[in-house]
Amino acid sequence: MNASKRRCDCCGCGLWFGNRTTDHIIPRGLGGSDTRSNRQWECLSCQRRKNLLETLVSGVLRGGGFTGAEARA
């Protein structure tokens, strides 16, 4: 994780104070650690996209499937 580069680790767009966050590369719910090496800088768009994907995958793995409500969240 290198905040000085000011680029999203997912899409490469520029980051600024109101449009950046850190997120786990391997989600903690899937066995990822909370260490610095398992975190990356992301723009808010990439974080939302990644969170939606993780929600869909975890729902499918639990047998819940996709209802469409996740996409509207």
C-alpha cells in the first residue's frame, strides 16, 4: 500500500482525499488477513463494484442466488 502514488490499485485512476479508501485484497470473510500487505488503495467506484461482486459471490456460495436487490443497493 503506497499512498504517495495517488492511483487506484484496481483501475489506475487518480485518487484524491474524497475519492479514496483502502480495502482488503482478499476479504477477511474469505480468510484474508488484516495486514498491510492484504490492503490496497481503491477509488470509491472500484470499492463499490468489488463489494457488490463479493456480496453476489457470498450469496451464491450460501445458496441464496441473485435477487437483483444487491444491484440496487
